[in-house]
Amino acid sequence: LGNNFGTNTDGRMWGNPTGGGNTAAGVEYEHPTTLNAGEVITMNANINRGSGYSYGMRVFLWDGADAGTRVEKAGGTQAPAAVGALTQVSYTVTPADITAGLDHVVFRYSHDGNWGETNDVSFAVNPAPSGFTWTNTSGGSWATSGDWTPAGPADGADNAGLINSLDITGDQTITLDGTYTIGSLWFADTVGADGNWILNTGTGGPLTLSAPVEGDPGVEVANQTATVNAVLTGTEGLTKTGGGTLVLGAANTYTGGTFIEDGTVEIADTGAIPSGAGAGNVTLDGTLDLADTSITLNGLSGSGTVTNSGTGTPTLTIGGDDASSSFGGIFDDGTGTTSVVKTGTGTLNLTGSNVDVGGGIDVTGGRLRLNRNAAGGINLGSTNIDLGPTRELVVAIGTGISGGSVTMGTGSLLGIQNGNPLSGGAGFAPNIVLNAGSGATDAASIGGFIYGNNTNLTGTISGTGDLRWRNNILGGGTNSATLTAANNTSGWAVNSYTGATSFEGVSLTFSLASNANNDVINPFGGSANAVTQTGGTLRFLTTGGGAGNTSIIENDIDFNVADGGTAVFYREDGNLRLSGGVDIATAGSGKVVLSSRWGNATTKGFELTGVLSGSGNLTVSRNSGEQGTVHLVNDANTYNGLLTVDNSRGEAGILVLDADGAAANAALNLASSGAHLNVNTSNATVASLAGVAGSQISARTAGQTLTVNQTGDTTFAGVLGGTGITGADVGLNLVKSGAGILTLTGVNLHTGTTTVTGGTLAVNGSSLADGASLTLDGGKVDLTGTETVDSLFFGAAQQAAGTWGSSSSVPTPTNIDDSRFSGTGVLSVTNGAAGGYTSWAATNAPGQTADQDFDGDGVENGIEWVLGGDKDTNDLGKVPTITPDPTSLIFSFVRDQASKTAGTTVEIAIGTTLGTWPDVYPVPNSGTLGPVTVVDNGNGTDTVTLTVTKAPDTAKFARLEVVVD
């Protein structure tokens, strides 16, 4: 065409070089010649641009007027995969076109590539076929020469059999009565369509179809029904044109393709369209009417309609000779019911908007593919797609598959892709039925496999077979899908299959539109079904049912994750309870992640009430900005793997132990800042404890205990105690057992007791609760710095106040015990044992009572015990003193805090003479009691002061009285 868009001698050309594809812009050519019926219009193009560009070749008939009507007859957009020739556009002018005044042609060529390319476009109006015209309105014999003009019989590849020039009434029959070759056949009733032609074999046959040099031999039926009961043979296929109906009533033997460009081809013999090697490929742009007759095709392509005008159930078998094909048309049962069988090893790709096959589609070989990315998607209507053993259905959709159902045979494959999982599009709505699997191999032992990505499954899953979800079996991509049950208020009303389920690297969302509290949902079929997840994400979403409602899954779930893999089980909205058993198995660095969006101190967002078992890697984490909790509830859990709480999903997780044995065999690692363990039971146990700075362990209520029973060595740098998920600091008790070493390096806030029954607890001076007790009952404490506790027990026996440590401690402590202490630090004990005088006297006054004076320094043993004296010092300097004051008696002394024991009573007596002491004031352990005030000096001693007024007495005396039981 070049760039000449002006007028030339052959016609007129104009256009817009920026036009593309199938748009009105581009280049158009008006052919000046007036058309005649039977003329063949062709259009061809050769391009030098590869895939990625669209090319439009379209043919319009026109009445020749500048503002006249244009009617598109053939062509459209093509997107070639490589440089080369486009598919030829061809159209045969009919008498009806001429009668309608459409006697001119317009060619249009357009594309969205570069107009600087060389694109060779050719078009032609070819003369009407020459041949023999039938002249007998009453039918007759093909062999009768007088019934033809020119005299026949019609014969020869260059000739047409023109049975289209008569006005007939009723059905008229022509018998072949011989063997002939013809280039094309033309049938018509010139006035109306009340007459039909029938071509029977008679005494001869077959009729060979053989086109001239170019093109396929054609059968044109303009406006009526033409029935060909003679056998058609030849090597160049058959092309049906015209708006009428061609009935094929014989077992034809021609090879090559069958092209139904317009109108209808009705099947009246099972062999009407030959199949097998070199035959059986049908391009359908008109209508294929099975008319209660079953046939077998190799491939089916085009954009026409398959229907059945009968009342029976014929079968259309596609895929003979292992052919692959793609059909963009529709299936419509018509007045009957149609069945489709996909056979052979090839692929049948269906892209039409309606595939309503009442008798179902039975996939016995190869692969069936549903692939449509257009508004409305594909409607399966009442179609059931039955996947035979190891057969495959691939669904590649943009706007959804509605209606229908899919029955999955043993080891069959269902691949679903691009179904707009959460918004837009219908997704994949067909119900899925699983047949029971059998056999020893992987594929043969599973009812069905589902794979693919990005789809929304809204139908039900039922049957007795197993179901396996896995990553794209045939290539890359992550399997992701949404399974939706709408308005579920009385249990999950959909999936009822009874086989096992496995999830292999998939990402699935189970969505409930609403649910009542404590509904059993069981999305994996029956509650007894086994479930296995080897990777990917299972996401459970409840909307409209209330954040406080709990959904229950009763199935046992087995996680089996390969090295490097991750399986995520995620509860998003509402509360989720797994009441079946959960088993964790992983290899190498593989892990299972439990994640919850919601949950707090009173709401169990995600709880495992069944038995947790296995030895794999289990992680608790949250998505960014979420606050969910994961609860382990069963006291009989046997899980003994690495239990990690981290922020691998964006936000550090919260793990709650609701039973003493919930994690008794697990190695707990709070691996991220913000990771939180909450103890909500009397004495939760873990097999070991590790954690980083910023992690935390808290108790739900006062008096709850965490026991770390470890044989190995770990370090916990987080915080023990402090404000937990309840918002209050309620205290936490810690027990270290087992032969291993637990090192605490954080600045802890816990106010509970600490007990060591085995191994070593290593502390750094800020690890233990200053106001609580430390009990050593078979274990050891390794000290760094100065660690303070309120009291110290060896087993049940309280020890003396003061400093404790090992022979390596600096400074040297008062009490050295290398069997219970190690390291260079010192333990400072605030309060000693009740009845501590006995321990003091064993060293400082052996064999004497409190009212004696062992060292003869004038201070009785009991007074010396309270004042912090010993046998090696003259303790008169420690006795109480009187501070001179004109109005008050101020009596004071320094008390050793170790004497604050239940067996020691300290009082101050007041009198006006030295003979009687009528006023006695008890000395409290702390604070103020009456006129007596106790002040802690911070060095293991208290200053005790009594202040009383002298008046009205002129003199007052005070003395210290100590009674030791």
C-alpha cells in the first residue's frame, strides 16, 4: 500500500498510520468493481514484525454509496507468534448479498506496530466458479446430462456443481449414480427457503471433492437445508459456507480439515466428519449440530457453536490422533443433551463464554483447559467435567468459571490460575467431587491434585477421595486460592469429602461470610479426614460473624516441610480452634508458622486444643500491626522441637501457655525483640529457654511459675516479669531444673521467687527479684556482680542474711559455699532465717543461752546478736545511746538485719526509775510503730530510734530488751 492515501485508478485508499489491531483506524481500500454472486474475495498479508503486535484484516460488503451501509463479512485481529504470513481472509459472495444491494467490497488492514515496516498486503475479487448448473426442479440423476447446463454430468476439479439457480418447493432428491470429482458444490433455493436439496448415492459414488489450484473444496448452502447422503472423499478437506444447513448423512472418507465458516453442519452419520491421521480437524465458525449423532474429531477450533437439535444424548469425542486444539466458541445443548469426551494425549483448550454440556465432559486422555479472560468468564451451566485417572483440567481465567462441577478421578490434576481471589470476578464456582483413590504410586493413590495460583473457589468439595493441593506441577508459580462459604451460620456447609487432604506449597484462603460462635467448620471435609501441609499459607478468614466468635476445625493436621520450606497456618478474622491433633515434622531449616491477627488476655484468637506432637521447627509470629495470640491448651502435648517466637511475618508473636504440659518438651526461643511468652497456668514447663534482648516472659495471674527443665546451655537476654498482656505486673516465679546452664543477662522485672533444682542458673546482678526468695535445692547459682534477694533457702531451710558466694567471690562474702555458688559475684541476702540466734550462737556463744555473756564484754549474748556483735569484739561500743535533748528522750541503736527472725523479740522499755519499766514499745522490722522508727541503712543494718517527751516527768530512763525463744 505504501503511503499513498489518495485516490488512484483502482479505487480509493485512506487511513491513519497510528491505527492498531481490530480498530477502525488503519488503511482501507474500496474496490471499484461491482460484485457478482459466487465471486470469492480474498485478503492476504506478509509481515516482518514478530509477536507482541496485533494485525487486523477485515472484509466488508458495501452498497457503493459514500454514506452507505457496510456489513462485515470476514476477518478480524490476528496476533502471529512469528514473522510471516497471516491467515488468509476469504469470503464468497452470495445471491442474498447481491439482492440486499451489497455489491461492493471494502478491505481494511491495520496494526499496532511500526508503520515504517514493510508489510505486504494483497487482496482480490476472484471470479465466480465456473461449472455446471442444475436445471431440473424435480431432482433427478447426477448422471443425466440434460439436467445440467452446459450438458453434464458435472465433473472435474475445476468445475462447480451449481445446484443453486432454481426455485423449488419441498424436498428434491438428486442421486449420484456414478463416481465424480467436483471442485465445489452450491445449494440454494432462489425464492425463499421452502425447498431443500438432497444428494443421495443412488447406484454410484463416491463424490470426490478436489479444489482448483488454491483453496479448499467447498460446499455452499445459501438459504436452506441441503442433505448430502453420498460419500464425500478427497484429500483437500471440506469447507462449508453460506447461511444454510448442510446435513452430512454418510460415512465420509475425505482427508484434510473441515471448515464450517458459516451456517450449520448437521451430523446424520457417526462418520460424517472423518477422523484419524490426516483428517478430523474441524474449524468451526458457524454451527455444528450433532442432531443425536455421536462423532469423533481430532481437533476443534474456531468461535462457533456446538449444539444438538435432537432429543437424545449424542457424544462429541475430541482429541483423536492425539491432536491438540483450541476452541473459542460455545456449547449449547439445544433441545437435547450433549456429552463431550476428551481423548488422546493432546490438549483441548476451551475459551468460549458458555460451555453448557448437559451430558458432561469426560476427560479420558490428555488435558482439558478452560481459558477465557473476558467479561463474564466461562459459564459451565449444568456441565460436570469428569477427570479420569491421572487426567488434567487446567483453568486459566481472568473473570471466573461459573456453574457446573468437576469430578476428579484417581490421581487427576486440577490447575486453577488467575481467578481474582479477593475482589472482582466470579472465581472458580464449580463444585468439586473427589473419587476414591487406589494404587501404590503417588499419583494413583490420591483422589485428585489441585494446583495453580490466584483463584477464588466458591463451590463445594465432596466425595470419598483424597485431595492434594500443590504448587504448579507443570511449571513455576505459587499455588494460591480462596475457598468461600457464604452465610455459614450452622457449620461449614460445603466441603464434605471423606478422604485425606494435603497442601504442598500452596497459599489458600478459607473464607466464611459469617459464622456463629463455636461453629464446627471442617473445611477439609469430614472431621476424621487426615490433613497434611508441606508448605505455603493456609489463611482462615471470617467476616460478618463477629471478632469474638470461634470457628472449630476438628481434623488432625500433619505438617511435613522440606529443608528451606515454610508452611504458614494463619487465622485472620474471628477466633480459630484446632481441636484435632497437630503434628510438626520439618527437615533442615524448614518450619511451620502459626500466626493470628487477633487475640488478647481474654480472647483466644488461635488455640490448639488437640495434642501437639512432632519434633520439627514451629514458629509463632504475627503480621505487621497485628496483635494476635497463639494458645497451646493441651496438657498432654508431646511436641519436642524448637518452638520459636519471632517477627518473621513482620511483627513479633505472642505465645500463651494455658496448660502446665503444653510445651513441656519444647525448646523455647524468643528470637525477636517484642517476642512474648505469657504463662497462664500454675506451673508451665519448657525443655529449654533462650531469648534476645527486648523479648519478655510474663504471668497472667500472681503465683504462676515457669519451669525451665533443660540439659543444654542457653542464654536468655530478655525480661522476666513486668507488665504482661493483661496490662498488669502480677509477678512470675522461675524454676531452673535439669543439668544445663541457663544464663540470664537481662534487667529483669519479675517479683516472684526463683528456685534452682538442677544445673546452673547464671545471673548478672540484676537478674533476680530483689524482694523475693532464692531457693537452692540441688542446683547452683553462678554469680557476676552483686545480686540481691530478700531471703535464701537451702531446700526448706532459710539461711542467714548477709553476703554469700564462692571462694572466688570479690569482695569475700560472709558466707562461702562452693557447692552452691560459683563465679566472682556476691549474693546479698536481706533477711535471714527465723531462729537465727541459734546459728549465730553456734559460732559466737557456743553452748550458752541468750542471757549469758560468752565473751565477757559486758553485753549479753542476745543483745550482742541483735546489735551485730560477735565473740571476737568488745561490743560495748554498739550499745544504745541517748541523744541529749531538753524536751525529749531520744534512744537509738543500730540493729543487724539478720536478727529479724521469728524467734527474736526486740523491745524498748521506759521508766522513771531504774527499778520499774512500766512502758514497753515493740521494735518493728521496718517503718514506724508508735514512737519507734526503723530506717534501713542499706548495708544490712537498721537504725532504730525511740523518741518520747520527758514531761511531765523530771527524769526518764530507757533500756533495750531482747528475748530469744
